[in-house]
Amino acid sequence: MDIRIVRADITTVAADAIVNAANPSLLGGGGVDGAIHRAGGPAVLEACRALRATSLPDGLARGRAVATTAGRLPARWVIHTVGPVFSRTEDRSGILADCYRAALAVADELGARSVAFPLISAGVYGWPPDDAARIAVRTLAATPTEVDEAILVAYGRRAQEDCTRALAELRD
């Protein structure tokens, strides 16, 4: 799988699927989650409500992933995953890596060939962006998948630099 980095708003990235750094309720929120729900329109929220009414009555567990329509987004699907809240006293990096693995597994089930990822947990969940980038790159590179292209979408300059550095370290 090819991993590339773009500096952009994930809601504008054309890919088969985009990954939403969701909250467990799946009903929208701040950051990437809120942006995806706003840009995707009511179809995304309706699909999430349907999941909550059927297979996910208690919400989505951290490290798991599920897909919905992308609504008005330039993607076919949104793959929702819930990352861990950063902790200085407990190592939750395995859960963060699980988010990327689970999203790729869902992408494989859907037949998605290109998937755009934000830096999961690096926003309101407080994960240090440089470490989030390192975990993202290493997990994407190590996970067997049928996905041809993983696009790491950096929202700002610092995130782009962190992703670029993590990818360069992997290739060294």
C-alpha cells in the first residue's frame, strides 16, 4: 500500500472512503467528527442513528470501526472509528493502532482502494501529534490490506511535518 501525506481539510479529499475520528455516540461532535457530519449532511447522521438503533445501541467501542454512507462528501463511504483519549499514566497506543487496523479491515470489506485518514486522537483527545503520526504511519505500513492508497490528511503545517517525519523514519 502506498502511503501519502496531504495538507487539507479531510472533508475535501476525494477517496473511496474517509475515516472519521468519531466519538462513541456516532452522533457528531467537534473537530474532524463535527466537520464530517456537517459536510456529509443529514445522510451521515441518519446512517449513524440507524446503527445506534440496531447493531450499536451502546455506541461504538474505542478501537473499532464501522462504515456509513458519505452523504455529500467526495467519498463513497465514511469509516467511523473511536480513538483513545491520551493518558500520561496509561499506554493506550495499542488502542490507537487498533483504530487504523479496524478502519483498513472495514475498507477491505467495502472494496475501497483509497482511504483518507486524519490523525486519530490528535485533536480533542489530546494525543501528541508527533506520536499520533508515528503510530499512524507504522500501523498503516504493517497492516495487511487490499487498500492501494492510504492518504494521511494533515490539517495544519505541524501535523504535515509530523507525518512527513514519521514516514521518512519508516523508510530509513
